[in-house]
Amino acid sequence: MEELVEALVERVRGEGAVRTAILLEGHDEARPELLEALARRGLERGEKHVRVPLGEQLALLVSSLGEVPEKGLRKRLAGAESADEVNHVVEVAVTEAKLTRAIGNAGAVVLVQAADVVDEATTAKLAPAVEEAHRRLKASARRSLPLRRTVLELLGQPANRDLEAQLLARIQALRGPLVSVAQVVEAIESAPLESIHTALLELASAGRIELRPESGVGSLSEDEARLCPRTPDGVCLSYLRPLR
Amino acid sequence: MNPFDLEHADPWTGDLVDVDSLNQEASDTIKDAVLAVRGHSVEQPDSLRAHSILVLGPAGAGKTHLFARLRRSLGPRAAFVLLRPELGAVAHPRQVLAMTMEALRRKVFAEGDQRQLDIVVGALFGAARGGTGQRFPHMVLEELGNLDEAAREEALEETLIFIENHFEEAELGWLETLLRTPFMRRPTQRAALSWLAGLELNARELKRVGYTERLSEERILPALRTLGIIASFGAPILLVFDQLENLVDGEDTTRVLAHAHLVAELFDTVRGMVVVQMALDGVWQRHVSPALTEAQRSRLERKLCFTRMPTTDERQALVTAWAAKLSEPEPFPWPLSPEDWTRIAGAAVMTPRMLMKACRDALLGESEVASDPGQHLQELWADGLERAQAAVERAAKEYGGVPLDRLASAIWALLALTDAEVEATSGRHDRHQWEVTTDEKRLIFVLQQTHHTSVAAALRRAIERGKKHPVIILRERSMPIPSGWKAVNELRQEVLRTGVWIDLELSRVQELIALHDFLAAARSQDLTLDDGTPVPAEMVRAWLRDEVGALTWPLSKRLLGQPTDEASPPAHTEPPLEALKDEAPALLAELGLASLERLMRELRAVGTPQSRQQVRRSLEALGDAVTWLSPELVYLRGAPR
């Protein structure tokens, strides 16, 4: 029985979905037990199919392709039996913030991982910056080329992915629900402090970490405070919370 | 109401501006724990257990707000208790029992007349009669109140047997008194509730409730256990320790460990209680958690929740909800400008308190925002004095005076502002005696006890200890020693031969309580400048010394053995009756202590508005009868109250 279940799971996982009647052909008597065993092994049962759960398929699809158009999604999910159940799976993933809707390169609505969109706060910052950059570019077309800092800084430097990855690895290594920013920063030797602070703020904007204001009773040493980024108002951000 | 003035959440407020999604995880965790306990006693009494939840977050992120939110959402389904550590004092079970019983006397809703205690007791009676106890507990009580005495006794007997059968750890003697309280006459009920709370009663009160002494030490924890069990039938005790950062005392971990021991004990033995601890995340991480043993950590940090920063949507929802409370709100982002909103929406960190400050400043405009930190602290101090006045008056009404622990902590806070070396000399729990060393050693005793034998015992200790060093005794003037307490009066005379006896005036007690709470708020980062940044605790200490002049108060000088102009308490100067006919003085005569701001507000409300200068001038005409505690705060001595 165990071997049979193993073989059925392998088949479903390999094909994404198999019609129940075909999958269990010749095992009519053991059908209830087999279906229960397959469910225990993490497979989903639709009206006509046994399948890899639609949510799992969707997550895999988005992570391998980067973005997946919402239109026509049903055809891409093996064993999807109705538009309603596909919509439900999408809504669950969006509600749980696993996926989010974005405007793709072709201008259509696509599903992407939540970390891959520009968050609302950055969007709010970008809108006036884009307008300002546009004004300056227009002016420069009439007179002379724009200064690097006046335009590129308005639109933000491209994120330093390596540095962000290093920071995330360090945060993970330190473990714990609350991590000291000074401990994270002091371990990164390859980048200037300013870049590290920028990368930390980027990670916060992308929803990977939450930076938290210092709440000690004067117990942060000067050295520790120097390593921490600050808000524009000067509030020291001394702890962070990994979000996912 | 201007919601932007409510920068510090009032945990007991019924008028709450809330965005439900903010910190929902923490509130759901606590709510789930309460609902899991509720009714568990009926279904599975053997598996009833306590819950422990730790909520960490930076200042102004909404920890105290959670308490108010849970009160609103759970209503009568939980009995809410809020404890904040006293500076210099050590946490102990008697204090928890006292605070819990005091909280049970609070109303469930401000507008109703049901007390939390009525829900707890009514639900238990209901459960013992075969119901779950959760439905209409007040009606059960009402029904019992209408029965004749014999029938009521029978119901009480049945309830005691019901508890005895299911919970062998219950303290039945204590429970019996508790169950009788709803049917007692008011003065007896007040005395009984004080006894149940483990407080000291005077001889008359003891006689009234039929006991000869206060609840003994060995009965305190059993009483708490009993309370945890019986409350679980209808309104489980939700015990919230707030501002736990105030436990940190430099390198000294005594208070942290005492708290940890207490919470571990409650978690292990008080079934049905939901214990929630709240603290600043950085302080807990750096100072509290490392001091705990593994066993303590497994209990105190059993379930960990964090308050989190509001998302952009939540920031918008907060601004909209606050603005809606104003009389003529304008469309979002008002009161913020679009530029302000762009900055705020994009800020990496924005606590609700920072956001509220930004809105308030935008609403007031630059010119009206206090830019001088000193002026800002002055305003906060005036507010603190008003709160202290209300608290002292409430304590006088309920207990005859401020509870011993509270007054002792306040004295400790004053002493800690000085350069003197201060060391507690009393027992592990009752920190109300200190050795204070400046040029010489002095012994200070806070004598706030209410029973003559306790007062006499404390005085004997003082006399014994005073053989080596000068002794100073402090007692509230509103708790005079009756002439009938012969032994106490003789002992007092003996103390006076070599020592000093200070009767604390009402205004002094208010100042002390305000000073204590001001320092505690500073340590919790709840005192903030107009830009939203917390005022450093050291700056607050310096400000209290330099600007409030706490060290030049006659009381401070007497405690430190310095010469003072006030050899004895000043005689009350009666205010000239003629002057009291003016509106402002007449109002002050009613209030006793008030800020100019409050006087102006009250005068406006009764249709006789006056400018700040007019109010000040008419009060100055009262001469020595008024004392200016600060440029904004005035106290009328001998006011007919």
C-alpha cells in the first residue's frame, strides 16, 4: 500500500495533475484510503483531478517566471477545473501577501512576488521625484545636460543587491525575533557605512525587515549609535525585525 | 475632543480612535487567550491553565493603546487589571492582589453601572447553578439579591461546594467573603473589599467585616489562585504589566528578578489568569532578557508579540480617523499638507505617536507649537500635577490616603534625585524605610499604615533604629493619629525627642506622586518634545532639579538634614473672603490646585472668559494664600474643599 501511494504521489507531482479515474484505475476498493493517503501527502483533490495544490503551483510558477499574467492563468495550472477556484487561489495568495498584483512590462496585470513591487511608500516618494526629474530633463534639453546628482539622485540609485544579500544573510545568522542593527552593520566590512544604511532602508521599504526606533534608556553606546541609520528627524534606528 | 492632544493613550478610555489592522496580531493573541480560558473551567476544569504573553515595541507604537482596544472589544468578557511598576519598589503578590481587587471595582463601561467584580461573582454563581456562567451574570446577582437571606445562604453554600469539588487549591474562606460582598451594605462592602485586597484595615473596619487582622502573607497567593479560577467562568483576569522598562535599575537586577519570579509564580500556579507584559523592545532585549534564568525566560517570553509600524495605508487610516473626530474635518490629508503627507508616507519609521505629533503641529501651525523644551516640559508637568491631584483625591476617598507602596515609591523617587546615598533597609518586599547618607546617616520611615498595631510596631522599629541615627517619620496629614491610640501617641512623643515627624500636606503628596510618575514616564520615553523625540531621562531629572526646584522643596531639605525656613508645617493662611468673590479665585477655591490653562478653560465653559493675564492678576491679589508651584500652576491653601 505504502509503495502504491508513493508511486501515485510521484506521478501526480510529475504531471501536476492526473484525472482521479485514471490515477486510481484498478484500485476501486481502496479508493477512499488512497485518496486520504494522497491528501495526507499534501496533494489536493478537485472534482475530477488529484493535483499538486493550485496555490503551490501558482507560487512555483511565479517564482520561476518572475511574473505571470493573471489573464489565462487557468490554462497554466494543472488540474484547474473552474475560473472560480483559480480566482480564489489568487485572492488567498494576495491576501496573505505571498503574491501581489503589478503592472508587467507589457502593461497587463501580472502576479509577482510581494518583494518585487515598488512599495506604496516608495511609490509615494517616486511620484513627485519623477515629476521633478522630468522638469529638469525638459529644461536641460533646451539649455545643457543635467547634473548627475540633480536627476539620478532624484530617481534613486539602483539598489545594491549584493550588499542587501549580505545584510540578509547576517540578519539570518544572528537569529532571533529582534536583531541589533549595530551587530548587523559591524559585520559588513566591504561597504561604506552610508551604503549599508541605504541598503537597510531599501530592505525596510521592500518589506524584508522592519527598522525600529531606539527605545533604550540611554543604554546605546556612542559606537553602536554611530552604526545605526537615522530617520530624517534624527531618530536612531537601533533594532530590526526580520519580516520574512 | 481634539484627538491630537491624546498623545499618550489612556488605557481606561471608552472613546478610542482605532485602526483595527494595526497591531492586530498582538491584540488577537491576547483576545484568543482570554476566550480560550473563558468557560474552560466548566468544560475541562482539570486542564485550566494560565497564559503568558509578552508584547514588545518602541515608545509610542501602541502598547498601552492595545489595552484600551481590548477593553472595547472584549467588554465584560474579561476583567482588566493594569499594573505599572513603582520606581524603587519590588513586585510582590500582595501588590498584585491589591491592584487586581482595585481594578475589579472599576466599571465595565464608563456609562454603565456594572463593575468588573459583579461580572466575576455573578458568572460564578450562574455556573454553580448549572449554567456556563457567561450569560447575564448581572441578572444572576440581581436575582440573588431579591432572595431572602436563607435562600441566598443556600446558593452561596452550593457555590462554595461546587468550587471545592472542582478546584482543591481554592481558598474557601477568602472566597466566601468575596461572594458575600455584592449583598453587603456599602461601608461594610468597602471594608470587605479592602480586606480581600490584602490591605490593612483599621480596628473599626476589621470589626465590621469580622476579622482581627489583615489577610496574612501565606493566604495571599491562595487568594490570587482562587480569583484566577473563579474569574475564568465569565471574565478571566487579564493582568497587564505595563512599562516594564521601569524595572531596570542600572546594573542592579534585583527588581527585574523579583518581577520575573512573580510572573513565573503566577504562570505556574494561578490557573485561568492571562498575564500580559509590555515593555520597550530595546530595554527588554538589552537589560531584562539577559538577566533572566532559562526557566524564567521560558515563562516570561513564552509567547512573544511585537507592535509594528503602521503601513502607508494604516498611516492614512489613522490620520483620517483622527481628523474625523474634529468638528469640521477637511478631506485627507488634512490637517497635513500634501508635502507633509508625501514625507510621512515615505518615512521608513513612523510610530502612531510620531504621526499624531505631526498632525497636531500641522493643525496648530508653527507659531503655536512650543519650540522650547523647557516650556514643553512645563506644560507636561502641569498636566502631571493635575493627574496626581485626581489620583490623590481618589485614594483619599477610597482608602483614607495614598497607599503605602505608592507613597514610599514617590519618596524614593525624590531621594533618587539627590546625591545622597540611599539604601532600603526594610524587608524584601516592604521598601518603605531607607538609610539616607549625606554628611551623616539618617533613617527615613514612611508611616502610612492604618491599623494602630502596625503603626505602633513601625514606630517601635524606628525608635530602636533611631538609637544610632536620627530618624525622620513621614505620614500623610490626612491620616492623623487619633487621640484614642494611646500607645501610638506615647511612641510618637518618644520619636519626637530625637527625631523628626513630618505630616505631609496634600499639595506635597501630589507633587511627590507627580514627580514619581514624571520620572517613570521619562524612563518609558513617554515624555516627548514637540518634534516627537523622547526627552532623555537624564534631562528630565536635571529639569526637575533645576526648574521645578525639587531639591529646594522644604521636604527635600528636611529629608537631607539641610536647614529650612519651615521649621514646622506652615499654618494655613485663610484666603481673604472678599477676593474669593472674583470668578477665578472662587473657581480655584473649588479646585484647590489648578493650572492657569484649566482655570481659563473652566471660565470659558461657564460663559465668563478671561485672559491669562486677568486670571493671573486676580489670583496674585490673594497674596500668601496662594502658592505658585510653577509659573503655570497655582495652589490655594486652606481652600474650602
